[in-house]
Amino acid sequence: MALPSWTDTKLGTMKRAALWLVSVVGEGNTFTKENVKDAFPGVSQADRRVRDLRKHGWRIDTNREDPSLGQHEQRFVAQGEPVWQPGKGSVPAQSLTDTQRREVLARDGHFCRSCGIAPGEEYPGTYQSAQLDIARRPVKQSDGTVRVENVAECNRCRVGGRGKEADVEALIVGLSKLAPMERQMLSDWIDADQREFGMVERYWADYRTLPADSREKVRKALSD
């Protein structure tokens, strides 16, 4: 089925913006607010209508989700609901309030539930600092149904984990196969709600940040 024209002014701005992204920008490509203004001259809040598409499953990243992007760049990553079709796009997904967002962060201990990093900490082996946000995680339940739950996640894990589904039952089955010592170790981590990295892992992270000449010095010192 042929797509409607994004220049059709009879369509709402959000629908036109969605069609513009699909027809002109293309998935995987970048655009800026100036591009949006040029595409929709005289249309107020066109950039906001682009952002509204995220409520309908569209993935549009900024440098918050993708550090490779410039401050004014956005990337059209993936199309969501075809909002231009009849009956689509009229009821946006419910957004979290500031209070709900704070509650999720507090419940999750103010650290990423995927990698354990806290906001402002540097990722091991890099000089990049983490930022926390709320991700919507599909979780497969024991009865086979899927429920979307909110979870704290850092900017890097949000990018890498998009579209992934957690499976509670598979995890429980896997736990039953662990040896007693392994089960106790995991139980201790769960009770403490954290896993401490050993010194060797920390030294490895420090080593990876070094330039080539300095890495060679470390290799020689380790072999002596």
C-alpha cells in the first residue's frame, strides 16, 4: 500500500512528521531541528510533534541515548505505530510523571539495573559518564504473558537493550541448575543488591584506558 504524501496539509502535523521521517529521512539516518523547521515552514511546534512519535513506539535517539550524535542531532532509528492510518496515533502511550520517575529510580536504588552503574560514574575502560533514565522492559511472565514494566537503566544499556524481552521463568529454571556454592554467591549478591568487582577486573578496566605505548609498558611489567 502506497504511503500518503507527507506534504498533505489535510493530515495532522504528527502524521506528516512520521511520513517525513519514513519518506525523506529514512531509518538509521540523522536530522536536526533545523531540518524539521525547513520541512514544515510556518508550522508551530513541529519538533514537538516529532517527539510525540516516541509515545507511539517510534525510536528517535538524541545524544542522550546515542553519544555519537551531536548536541543538535537526532537519529531516526526505527518506525513505530503507523500513525497516519485510520484509528492509529489517537491514543498515545501513557507517559511517566516526574513523581513516578523518581519512584522508579528510588525503587531501583538509583543505579542501572542492567550493568549496575550509578549516574555520573565512568564506564569501565572509558572516560564516558553514565546517565540514568527510565526504560520500558517487556517481561515474559510464568504464565506466558508479557507485561511491560518500568526499570532504571543507563543511556548505554538503553541503546543496546532496545527491543529485548526479559524472561522471568527462564531465569528461575536456570537458577535451579546452579551448584549450591553458586546459589549462595548469587543469593549474597541479591541480598546486598550489588556485585563488587574484583581487583583483577578493576586493573583490566584501568589498563584498557591507556594509550598503546603505556599498555606495552604494563605488558612488560606483568611478564617480568
